[in-house]
Amino acid sequence: MSTTYVAWTGTNGKLNVQSLPTGQPATLNQSSNQAPALAFYNNLLYLAWTGTDGKLNVISSPDGTTFTNQVTLGQSSNNGPALIASSNLLSLVWTGTDGKLNLIFSTDGKNWVDQVTLSQTSTLAPASAAGPFQVQALAFTGANGILNTLSGMGIGIGAGSSILNGTSKQGPAMTFY
């Protein structure tokens, strides 16, 4: 059986998670000024967010209502992160306070390793998705407002990059179909 979840930051700044269509919202004690991210990995629901202190956080739940094992990373952002689950890895993607795009990885949601800081910059939240063969892709609005993508095994060196024919004042969304 498949369950759909939605997460949001309430008007009071508290993080909320709800299963659809009929679940009751779970309101967490954690707060944010930005949108959170969700991913399902190894039978756990993971929630990632930027705390009101700017620090990145990840927490997990077996049922979408009880959340445990919060990890506060040493990295900071002024925007919400993207969280992606592939078959063997969680990836957290964010725009650092220096404007550079970053990725960090975990196999258990608790230990985050192998941070990659890209040369590309943005002032907005990035988007990311895992595509065919679990190849990760990123989408972001550059500091100049132009939409960009990066994908493939060489993502850390800018391989597989594209500049899209569009501009935006907001961060993009991304998925594979």
C-alpha cells in the first residue's frame, strides 16, 4: 500500500506533516521560516528543513506522525533544502549562505558524508530528483535569474549542465517522468 504525505511550515513557523487524503496533521516542535522537504527511504519518511537558526536538519518517522532521530548538520542556508531518496542513498541539496549549491549524502539518515560544494550559485532554494538508473539531477535559478540544470555522475564538476531558456524570481521544481 502506498501513502502520500505533504509537509509544510505553518503560519506559526511550526513544521507539519500529514498523510493524504484523510490523515490528521502531525505538528512537530521544530520550526522554520522556509519550506521543508520530504523523502521516503528504507521504510522511513524523512523530513528536512532549515531551522530558524539557519542550520540544516533531518528527522525520520516510521509512520508520518512520530518523528525521531533528529540530526542537525553543521551546514547553514537561508532557504529550504531539497531531499532526494534513491535506491541506496539519501541526498540533501541546499544553497549555502555563501550562495553556492551543496550536496551531502547519507545511507542511514543520521550520518551525512561526502559534502560537495559546487561553483554554481543561487539565492533561492534548489530542486533535485533521482532519475533513471538513480542518476541525480539538480535544478536551480542562478543569481542572474536564469534557470539551470546539472545532472549525471559528474555533477560535482558541472558535467551534464544545461542553461534553460527561461528566467525566474523563484526556485524551480523538478521530477522525472
